[in-house]
Amino acid sequence: MAFFTTFKRFFGRLFRSKDDLKLGLYGPPNGGKSTLANRICTDWLGEEMSSVSNVPHETREINIKENIIIKNKKGKQLSFNLVDTPGIATKIDYEDFIKKGINEPNAKKRAKEATKGVIESIKWLDQMDSVVVVLDATIDPYSQVNITIIGNLAARNIPVVIAANKVDLKKADLERVKAAFPQYEVVGISA
């Protein structure tokens, strides 16, 4: 619930300046971007948006759901387009997919598609009005990928909220995520 309150407040400020917003979900693979996208779309549209899997790089193409409308109890509404992006990674090796039980030809194909997806995700940053960076709160946030994502967003002056996902798990450390990115609002979620 804290995420949706933060989301509405954050997004409400942006709506004062624009009518048609693009909200991007960015982060490393398997952080929970597609799960969060599905939750948002299920709650407000009654349908899922993306496929999810425990195998990294399930989302290998940009997925867009247009005209999502959030209404509050007072009748005000926000309308936006949600963009679920492939996980950003600095290394994609087909052998990692083989270790997950995918045969070699499909593993090579998946690695190629995932690499293309990362490139597309970075290109799409220029079209984003705001971004939710979805991080796995059980993993050290001080990674090259996370620093690269945040640095790219800061360089483009794109408003950011960080969603520290998987806070329901014992290994989650919300305070560590907050300490890593003190300049941003960090909200703990379990997508």
C-alpha cells in the first residue's frame, strides 16, 4: 500500500505539467519489474501485462500498456502509459541460460534477444517521463548495473522512485537500499 500512496503522490506532481505520461519500470533482471507491471495492470485494468519467470531475461522486449487510469475516492484520476523493460545487465552469457535448463540453441537465442532488449531499454530512457527502479531488496544494491541505471536517470533528469522489492523475504534489507540511494525516495514492496 505504501508503494501506491508514494506512486500517486509522485505521479500527481508530474501530471501538473503533462497530460500523457510514460512511466518506465527499470532495473536488473529478476528484480520484479514484470511482476509489478502485472500487479498494476491487474489492479487497474483487470489483466496482466507481461510474462514472469525465475529464469533471468524473461522480458526481452519493451512491453507497453497504454491508458492506465487510477481514480481516487474523490473522483480525481491519473492516466498514464506503463512501459515494462527488459532487465539491464552488463553481461549476458548464453551459458547462464543452459545452467537454468535451457538447451544450447535456445540459450544462445535468448542471450541475443536479451542483449538487444538491454539496448532498447537504454534507448527508451529518452522517452520516459518518470521511472520506477525496481531492485531486489535481498541483493546488495551497490552493483555496477544499479549505479549505471541511476546514473543514466540522473544525467537525463528523469524523476525516480526506487521500489525495493521482495521485502517479505528474510534476506531483504530495505535500509541498505535506502543507504545506497539517499537522494531518492525508496519504498519497500512485495510485488
